[in-house]
Amino acid sequence: MRIIMMIPLGILLAGCAEIGMAHRPLEADLPDRYSVLAPVKAPTREDAEWWRNFNDPVLDQLVMRGMSDNLSVAEARARLREAEANARGANVPVSGNANASVRAPSNVSETSEFSINGQINLAGETGFRSRAAQARLEAAEFNTIEARRTVLSEVAQAYADLRFFQSSRAFRAQDLRSRQRTLTDIETQLGAGAATRLDLLRAQSLLAETRAEIPQLDARIIQTRNRLSTLLGVPVGSLGMDLGYRGQQPMPKGTIDAGVPADLLRARPDIRRAEQVYAAAVSDVGAADAARYPSLNLSGLISAPTNGGSRTETLLAGLVMPVFNQPALLAEKDAASARVEQTYLQWRIAVLDAVEEVENAQTLLTSARKSVAAAREAVTLNRQALDLSRELLSSGGNITVLDVLDRERALSSSRTALAQNTRDVASAFIQLYVALGRGHPLTVDRMPINEDAATVSSRDELSVDLMSFQ
């Protein structure tokens, strides 16, 4: 129900002055450094386009296509356009309708009528809603950037996985040839009485195990290729790229300057998005509060006969005060205030998760690089041990067929460990750069919005309390 009433302007403005919410600034207690320290270098192009540190043209092409053709990125761009439209609509200060009509009563000439009925909230509800829409537009922009960051991570990781499975497949092929050679040697020795039937069965079993692993790796290679096709927005089999194995897994070069945890607040698009969602929630509280105050109601009617007779004009102005729905409006304000608390906590969660991701990626990268060096040494030593075992076996030395088979298994295991550790280095490198929020544009193209719409600026409201380490 609406009641039109007159209220002294001074009383009205005094009440409107208290509208809104005294929200707290976004704060996070962060250390002044990461626990894992890395060598610091000057920012370079490789920091922005970090995937080029792999020096892999195929990966470069996959990343470029993924950033432009991925369907999740396209969906995020569509949501951005929706947010742009909502922001433009929220800037309209007057709500209402205008109608034009022609009436022709019995025995009376036709009469043209033009009527208007509009409302303006005197407590600034439109301004609050405009600021909320602007903040959601900024959140949609950061959501588009976040979609690109996610795609970049998934494409690079899928490529590292593909090369890992292909490398493992190549190692199994080497194992197959080596174990086939061992089986042939044992068959020869069995004919000469220098080996037993049990030795032959063990060699045949090891060869069968290797053959059983190869189809599984082939399936994983196909699945990963299919995943890359989906990430690039094309049907399986339509990728149109040569992903054949070139005998090398991607291994990044150089060091990473991780900066300090506070850098994440500006670099991570998911944190920036959460920040704008919080700003929108704050403005929603102001809009909900403003809805409880009067609106200026304007109505008018212009009526004139079409035959040129006299014209009548009527213009009315009054205040519309929500009375009986005040409890419901207050409940909506309380709900909006609760959403502010939720979005504040979501922002803090995003910050803590980001710091954790960086710490974990740095730890994994450090350990994986050490493991790669040890795995390479293990492969070299096991290969030498296998060659020596074969020489001793063929020359009648103090060694058994079982020793040779054990060296076969050890060499295979060390090769698998090397491939896995190499993938771990690539994965940790990818995770670290993605966790740092690097490798994507910081802005996206969008239509300009009315500059008169004030925004809750994240730059004005963001503060960080850094804990100093003595």
C-alpha cells in the first residue's frame, strides 16, 4: 500500500543522511615474505608470458589458442556483456511510465491524452544500485580474467601430462626391447644348460608385464589429447596440430621472483573479483536502506480535443512513503548486511588460499628439481649396472639371471621416476606462476559506463596489515 503525504524537507534529509552502511575495509594479516625464498631477478617478458620459459613452440600455440577459443572464456565474456547492460540500466534515476492515447466517447469528438507517472527515491536508492551494478561489472571483468587464468593453467598442465605419458610410453618401448633381449639371452643359455626353466619364466613374465602397461599409456595419451581439444573449444579429432612426441618433456628454465604475499591482492583476479563482490554487497545495503524512505511521485495529464478545442493540463507531485511494508524492507536490509559479512569472509578465504597455493607450489618446485637431478643419476647408474650384469652373465661371472632381471626392473623404475619428477617440475612451475596471478591481461575490453556512477573503489578501501619478521 502506498500513502501520499507531505513531510518537511529538513526531517527527510536528516533521515536520509544516515542511510547506508559503515562497512569495514578489507584487511588481511600477511607475512612480509614467503617461507620459501627464491632468487630475485628483474621482471622480464618471461614473467608475463611465463610459458615461453619452456621454449616449446607447441605449448606456445596451445596457450594462444586456449586463451582465445576456450568456451569458458567465451561464456565469461558473455556474462561481462550482461553486467555491462545491467550497469547501464541501473543508472536510470527515474522509474515509471508515459502513455499516449486517443479516446472517442459517444457523441463527443476524439480527445488525445498524454500521461506520465514517475518516481524518484529521495534517499539515493538509484545511486546505491548504480554503484552495486558498477561493482558487479568490475567483478565480471575480473571473472573473465580469472577464466583466462584457469584456462592457461589447464592447457599448460594438460600439455605437461601429455608429454609425461608420451615419455613413459617411450620408456616402456625401451624396456620392451631390453627385456626382449634379456629373454633371448636366457633362451640361449637355457639351450646350453646355463639357465633354468624358472629363469625363462621370470623373463617371460617381466616381458608380459611391460606389454600390459603400454596399452594403458596409449589410452592416457589419447585422453589427454582429447582434453586439449576440449580446452581449445574444438571437437575431439579436430585440433589440427601435431602433438607427436619429440623425445623430450617440457622443462622450464630460469628462476622465479615470487615477490611478497601482498602482491597477490592486486595480481590475482579471483581476489580482485571477491573484492568487487564485497563492494557490490555494501552498496546493496544502502539500496535496501534507501527503499525504506520516501520517493518523490510525479504524475501529469495533458488532454486536448483533436478538433483544436481547449487543452487541459494537470501536474501533481507528492511523496510516497512505504508504511505497512516497513518490516519486510527492514528484513531485506538485514539480509543484505548478512551478505556483506559473507562476501567479506569470501574475500579473506580467497587471500589465504592464494598464499597457500604459492607456498605449496614453491615447495613442490624446489623438491621436484632436486628429485630430477637424483633421478637422472639413478637412471645412469642403473643403466650401467644392467650393462655390467649382462656382461657378467654372458661371461659366466658370479651373477644369476635373477640379478639381471632385478636390474631391468630398477632401470625401468628409475626411468619412470625421472619422467614423473620432470612432470612435477613443470607442474610446480605452472602452478606457481598461476598462483602468483601472472600470465594473463589485467584488463579486458568492455563498453564505457556512465562516469557519473560513483563506485566503491577497491583502491580506497583496501588496506593490508603486514606482520614484520625480526
